[in-house]
Amino acid sequence: MSYDLRVWEQPAGQATPASFEEVLRTWFSLELEAPAPRPRFAALATQMAAYKGCGEAPWASDPVADAKACTKAVWTFQLPEAHRVQLLRVVAKHANALGLTVLDDQQGLALVPPDRVLPPERAGFWLETAQAVEEPTREAAAPLTLALQASRDEMRAALNALLLQHGFIAPRLALGLPYYRAQAEATYFRATPVGGQSVTLLSTTVNNVPCLAVDINVFSEEIAAIQRAIFPEQDEMFFRRQMSFWVGIFQGVYAYVPVRTQAELQRMVNEVQDPVGPILEMTRTAPDLHAVMSGTPAFPLPAPKNPQAAKSLAEHVHQSPGYAALISAWLYGGKQFQAVAQYKRASDERTAAPAMKATAVQRVDRVLDYLQKNVLRKA
């Protein structure tokens, strides 16, 4: 199977994409444009040809000749299997410097100039590729055991069955990273009326025990825009990491779930089917997302040993870093808002390190002040 990259220049007068879905729409529209010279493609190709960090001829074909032959608005070319991660980063670095967007649709990743990673949930993954390239002596992850491979394949099949029929898009091939200790096996994304949803499947070993992790994130573009205005110093990951949790949370397991037996794997699959599947369907619109974040329905969690730990998905969201649930309560929570604000302030103060307690409260107050002065309530 070929591993294709797609590169293009953002159309004049068109805003820079703020979501992965917008990147895909731009790609589809550009494929219909009439042929024309693309001088930035030639400039990128020249820089690619000059790169000798992976040998004299590391590319799958001659980039200069390929760029010269390309008259479309989107230049599509292949990356070879050898040194794929390094070459991907070389292309992204030079392309973004030239104002070109890079789409790796196999991995579900877009690199938008000057330095934006979309969807934002993949920013951590992109950072891992940098560490993999820049730290060649780092100990490689242990190869997947046959048991972990089988568990991964069964979980991926369950995710495919659940998600693809409901409008999620998925990469055609996971990007192999020899130094990525938690291997990203599959990513899924769909745009929703409120914003978007992402699901990421990872595999790893913890103390020689095979484990899987399925990361879920639901975000609202409206909430992201408000957080962006309040905290301009933060990055897109901060703005869009809103209602996030891991499959396993409803079993009392955080993040990496051991899959030593078929029964453990089946419990994960069951959790994906219910309640994760219904949660994704329930959080497509702003009022419905608010309902879930406010605890209607409750989606209870196993009784925690710590009495102050989250007892429901809603409490988990409120106790997580970020202010999505607080902003949602301001927009849609009506009379609930004051109780939500008090809970968030108390929770952040309680969980902050002693030296940071005052700062944690100040940040909550910063959000409240901005909302009261700048954001109209909707309920």
C-alpha cells in the first residue's frame, strides 16, 4: 500500500482552517480547480531534493520532476517506507515555512502553516514523532506480542463497526513509530453540529502486561473560541480538549486497560458499544453536549476509594483541567451555573499544588469575569 502525502497552498482570501474537517473540505474543493503553475511546489521540491539526512536519494521518486509535472492545486506524492517519520517531518517543516499545508490522511493528521496541528488532539502525537527523530538512542518500544496484536485487531474491528457507519473518517494506515511507546493504532474523527469528536486507539505494554487505550474527546467550536479569547497564551490542544475520557473509566480503570484475557478485552469492547457509543451520539449538538457535561443523564462511574473523586462522567469533566463544562453551564445551564462555578472553584483549589492554589482560583475567576462581561447566555 502506498503512503501518500498531499500538499497545497491555502486559497487566497480563505481563512486558515481551524479544524481537521475544514482541511478536508479545502482538499476536496482544490481537487476540482483548473490546472495552473504552482511555484511553491517547485520550491518545496528543491528543498526536499537537497535533504541528505537519510541518504543520497531517500525519496520514493524525484521530487523536482514530480513537482514540475504537477499542475493541479494539490500535489500528491509518496513517502517510502524507510525513514518515513524523518521524511514526513522534513516535508512538513519546509512546506509550512513556504505557507503550504500538508495532509497525511492515512494518519488523520494535517500540518497547517505556520505550525498548527489538526485535529488538535494529534499535537501530542506529532511531538512524539519529533522526539523519535531527535532522540535516536531512545529505547525502542517492545514489539507487539501475538496476544496484543489480536486484542488490537479485535478492538479496531469493534471501533470500525461502531464509528464508520456514523460518519467518522479513519486513516487507511497507522503510522509506525519505532520509538513511540504507546503505538497509535487507529484514529477516527467526525465533525458535528457543535464541533467535533475524535477517538484514538493505542497499544502498549505496562510492566510487561499488554494494554490497550481508547481516548475519547468531544469538543465544541463555540467553547473553543471562548477559551481562545480568555487564554490566548494557550495552544489548540488546551482549547479543544473538552469532554475527554478513556474507555475503561466506567470499569474504574484509567487510560491503559490490561487485556491479558479475552474477558478483559470483551469488557472493553462492551464499554465501547455502551455507554461510549450512545455518549458520542448524545453529544452532537450544544444543548445535548451540555446535558451530558451537567450530568443528565448521569453516566455513573464505579464508587471511588477517594470520596472526593469523580462519581460520574459529568464530575470527571468538571474536575479535569480546562473550563469547558463551566463555559457550557454559563451558555446553557440556566440556574445551575452558580453551583457549577462554586464546584469548579472548589475542585481546582483542592486539587492544585499548595503553591498553585491561589493561581488556580484566579484562573477560574478570570473565566467568570470574561463570561459575565463578554458572553451572552442562551438559557
